[in-house]
Amino acid sequence: MFHGVPLSFAFDDMSHLHGLAERIHNAADELPLTDSRYARSDNLDELDERVVDITGLFVHLATAAAFADRMARRNRGQETDVTRRKLTGLTRAVGTVGRALADLGEAVAQAGLLHQLSGLPGSPERADAARAARTAVDVRIDSARRHLNEAGRQLHHDADRLTRRTPQAATARVTPLPAVPAPTTRTR
């Protein structure tokens, strides 16, 4: 409800998806930078915070998709079509955010390798392994950022499409109600 006026179903769903898309874009913006020579993308505390944030988004998206699925199975009509389209957008986002989370998992593993390597005596092999691990951390973080931005873009697109009618709904014919005969008047 907004100032005593109930929100319409389509507006509420559209706002929800746009809000989630913005949260996903913000999560992408919070990932450590990898293109600066002063960047510390292997900071495990920083990576841990990002993993927690993105895991929360992942869980929220999956929960919202499950709720939309239950609503679609219970209801019929135009609202069900909107709910199914929302469900499709949410599940697509879950998959993409999941890929970002997997990338971050690999970044954490490579950051752990970097920390292990830093405790070893210096050698050309250790330097090569550290460079490879550093590159792997950066590549995975950049990939996670791309996946998150992709999920956010797609959710924005899906939210905008919620207000449009589907081709089936646009071409559906409305069956007119039978005409009510005019009352007959009696004359005396």
C-alpha cells in the first residue's frame, strides 16, 4: 500500500525486479578492482564480504522465484502470466548470479594459493606461480563482475517487459456477453 492506495500487481513486480537489478549492479560495483597496480584483489576479508553479499542475493532470488512459482500454480488469468514472466526473469538471474558466485569461489581459492606461495622461499618458479595465481584471481573477479552486470541488465529488461502484454493476451478474443433482451411493456 502506498498512502492508502494498493499497488497494482504489475507495478509491484516491476519494482521488485528493478530493485533486485540495482542490488546486483551494486554488488558488482563493490567487487575489488583488478586493473590497478595498487589493487588488492587477493584480500580474503574483502572477498569474504563480497561472497556473503552475493550469496544473500542468490538466496533472495531463489526464494523469490520459489514464491512466484507457488503463486503461478495457484492463480489463473492475466496475473499468472505476469507471475510466470517474473519467475522466468528470477530463475535466469539465479543462474547468472550463481555463475558469479562460482567465479568468486575460484578467486578465493587462488587468493589462498597466493598466500601459501608468499610463505615459500623466493624462486623463479614461485614468482611464476604467484603471477599465474594473481592473474587467475583477477580473471575470476572480472568474470564475476560481468556475470553480475549481465544478471542486473537482464532483470531490468525483464522488469520492463512485465507491463507489456504477451502475444497470446494481445491476440486473445473476448467473448461478448449475450445481449440482454429489453423488457417488454404490457399495455392494458
